[in-house]
Amino acid sequence: MIINLWSTPRTGSNWYAAFLLNEHKKENKRTIKIKHYLNYYHLTNYYDNNNSFDWVYEYKPGRGHPSYFYDRLKESISTTLVYKERPRNAEKEEEYRIALFEKHNHKKNPVIMHSHFAPMSKKGYDYLFNKADKNIFLYRENFVEQMSSYALAYGTNIWKPRKDLQVYENIDADEGVLKHLYERILLWHTIDKSGCEVVKYENFDFNYQANNMPIKQNKVSTFSQLSKKTQDVILHFEQELKRNLLPYSQ
């Protein structure tokens, strides 16, 4: 079995992917989850070990990347963190990972593919989409809070939940970064989802308790923690989204 979870950033996809994993492990304990397998950033970038494992573009000693391989005993894809320069460019790495995925025993080891579908090549997206037994599309109905959550994470460089929740004021985010997220959200809304399941962030029960479930990162409005300048940018993109989605909503 192969399940694709297609999402954009700040839609609760980490939480929902963990939820799906826990639910499917009840039927088969060998179920695994693979995150952003063919996402362009994850084909090219590096973890910076000196900066909380944030993504960076260039290799320097001490930086690493996930290296995938086939475990013949388990008949499954596995991964390890390698602190070396990548041996392949994005195109070759994509080819390598697709070939590796063909070897994976999906009946013995069901897999949940957790993917931000953009940026991803058409080849990569079509391969995963057509390979899956089920495609689930996840979105956040509240566009302003999704963008605000991303802006706050970008402005504070805090991308993961912390127990010591802090409330900020006047946080700025680069307009170009927000524009890129807006374009990814717009693309999500306009792609064909015929025959697929669509779920939304607002329906999640974040009180659900199970193994390795992430906690909700923000418990107060993220929009209120941003600068007026960044708020105005987000509201502008909200209007742009409404205008651009009109042909698809008729």
C-alpha cells in the first residue's frame, strides 16, 4: 500500500502524517513514513548541524544530507544522515530515488509519502501520484493564518513546536518568501484532485494522543504577532488568491 499526503507548508501536515502512520500501524506495524522524498529542496540542500538542522544550499564540512538506500533484509527503503557532499545533482538524485522506490516492497512495508508537492518536478509528482493506492490532499482553509504562521516561523527562525511558547510582536518576513508560498498554495488549489480525498487543517483534533505525535506549534493568532507591513502583504496575497481562484470555483 502506498498513500500520498500532498500539502503546502503550515497546514498541519507533520501532525496529520504522524496521525496516519499511527492509524495504519494498527493494521500493519511495518508501515513507514517517508517525508519530502522527491521535493526539490530535499534533493539538493543540506542540514546545517550548527543551526538546529535548518536547510542550507551549499555544502561545507559538518553539513549533512539524508542518504536513502535499499535494505534487502527488510525489503524496504531506509535512510541515514551522511556528512559528505552530495554525489548527484537534483535530476540524478530524483532518478536514483525513483529507482529505489521501485525496489521497496509496498505490500510488506506499507508507506505513507508525506510531500510538499511544490517545488517538485512534473516527473516526480506524476510518478508518486500514479504509483499510489490513495492520494490525500491537505489544505488550510484560513489562508491568512497559514501565511502568518509561515511568516512568523521565517521571521523568528523557529519552525518546530516548543514547550515554552513565546508570543512575539512586530515580526517581519520577506515579501519574496511569502510570494513563493502564495504561489505554492495557488498551485495546490488549481491542480486536479478528481478521485482523491481532500482534508483540511481546521478539522484536526490536535488533542489526539498517540506515539510520536507533534504538538501544535502556535496557540494564539500568528497574524497578530506580525508587523503591519507583513500583515498588509499577507492581506494583499489573500485578495490575489481570491481573484485567481475565481475561474476554478465556478
